[in-house]
Amino acid sequence: APLENSQPIEKDTKSSSANKKKGLSVKERKLIRKYGSLEAARAAEEERLREEEARKREAAASPTPQITSEAQPTARKRGKKAKMKRMAKKYADQDEEERELAMLALHASEKTKTKGQKKSPEINEIEKEAAAQTVAILKKDASVVAERFPEEIRDVLAKCVTVVNDEGTIVRWDKFDADVLEQLESFELDEEKSAAANRLLALKESTRIDNFSASLAGIIRTIKKYGHQGLVKDDIATDNDGKRKTKAEKEAEEKNWKQTMAEEGIVEDDSEIDAVDDTVELSKLTGKPMIEDLILFAVPVCAPYQTLSKYAYRVKLTPGNMKRGKASKQCITMFLKDGQKSVLADRNKELIRKVADNEWVSAMCADVKISAAGASKAIKNQKSKSKARKKK
């Protein structure tokens, strides 16, 4: 009997030790970290379930109100919150009256309105006057800024923008930007203002100015950087003492220029593309130089064989499997070992040696075979030389 009862006791001890060795799961560790112990975690979970059941019972007991489409909250657009924050920061110091004036100045010229939009309230005279003042502040008048200059400087600036039409002479102050005139006014010395105005007038008399504000702004930057001492009217290099050329003078100058270019061998057509007359240069080339000729250099050419029949140094190229670099070297070897011994031949061979390898390769066709007297000997000699180099 004692032996029979001892076996189940051992099984119980083994199962309890296995449970101890199993340890805690990841979820249990998280719950212990959150609630402090597993018992506290189970109590919190039970409390949560009870509250959820209570809410479900209350929701089932109370009637569900119907929500209309108008009462449903609309989803906020992405980025709207950040935009509203920026607007609040930018217009923090702006009150409601200033906002209305700014919106009135911004939409003053808009007359169209979308369908279903509410009719805007009528604007009284005070609001119109306030809107006009706001527009005047936002958009400065150049003529008002020009009135603050001394009379001498103002007269020079007026000459720059004076226009003559059927009604008479009109000063177009709108060609100036008020901000640029204020930059000119910021100069401390009147000499600097006068120098800038005179420089602009000199430019207007000598050349065509499309943007007076940009030109004046450039002059102001030059004065700020280098000073006004060297800025005089005589610095502008023009022909005929600052006067513009007439149409007849321009045509005569163009005719003289074309005549000079034609004498140098350059022909100009109506398409304004310079075409060089090659007939003079081509007549200087020869395929059979004589002893009395003054040879400057040699030029490798590739042409039909019959065309080169009178050339002293020529080979025949036919389709083959030889590359251009190797074929050019064989051609040079054949030209230099033609067996001729004279002063003319020595001079010609010296000129052939001076021709660059790239010129030979660029003038020759690809994948060729050399056919000429002594071509086989030249090939054999080249192969023997290459073998001798390899043995060494």
C-alpha cells in the first residue's frame, strides 16, 4: 500500500516544478509593469468589463436620437490646423476694423459673386474713404515722392520720363517705382542724388531704356558700392558724340563690313550663316608635289581610287577585317619604304612622318584590307617585327 501511494505524489511534485520553470509570458510582464502585480491587473480588467456592460445597458435603455446630415460634424481638412495657427500668429495685432479695411482693399475690384452667396452689405461713404486711404498707403505714388527732391534733381528725373505726343509733353512719373525713388532719397549728399539722376539721363539719351526703375536701381547700387565720383556722363562710349546712328549710316557700315569679309573669303547670305569660300584653299592642295613647290604639311585623304590615280603616295583599301589603327601603320610603312631616293622624296617622307596618328585613323574607313604593290611584304615585315618584340 505505501508503494502504491508514492507514485502519484512524485507526479504532482514534477508538474509543480514544471509550472515554476515555465516563467511569465510577455503579456504578463507588461501587466506587472503597468499595474504592479498580476492580481491588480486582473482586478482592473474586471472593473473595465463591468463598466463596459453598464454603458451597454444604459445605451439600450435610452432612446437613440436621429442625427441629421446638417448636425453631423464635418471632418477637418489635413493641414487646416497648422494654417490657422500661422494666420493667428501673423494677424495677432490686427483688430476687426483693420481686417475689414484690408479685405475691402483686397476685393475692391471684384464684381463677380458665386451662386448662392449672400449679398454683401452696402458700403457707406466713410468705409469707401477708409478703403481709398488704405489703397493709397499700400500703393505709393511716385510723383509724390519726386516732389520731395530738390528742384534741380527733380527736373533731371522729369527729363528722363518726359514723353512727347499729340497733346504735348507729358511727364510719366508712373515709369518710376516709388520704392526706388525712396532709395534715391535716402542718400545723404545731394551730389550722389544728382550724379544718379544725370547718369540715368545720359543713358536715356545714348541708348534705349525699357525699365527706368531697374536702371535707376542699378545706378543706386553702383553708387553705394563704388561711390559717385567716377559716375560722369562722358563715361558712356558712343559714336558721333552721343548721337544715335541713322538708318543710312547703319546700312553703310554693314555694307563695308560685308565687303571686308568677302575679301577675306567669308561669304554671308540671307540666313546669317557664315560660309567660308573653300575654293582658294582647295587650289593649294596637290597630290603630286614638284621640286619647286613649297610644301607646308601633308594631309591624309580617303577618296575613290580613280580620283587618286595621279597621287604619288596612294594605296587601295578594300573591305576586310583589319582595324583602322593597324591599317594606317601599314600604309605609313609602305609610303616610307617606296625605294625612291631623292631630295623631294626625303622631304615628302619627313612630312608623312609628322602626320599625327589620329589624322590617319579619322581619314580611313573601318574594317579594310590594303591592296597595293608591296603590301604583302609590308604585312610580313610587320608580323616578323611583332614576333621579335614578343621573344625579347
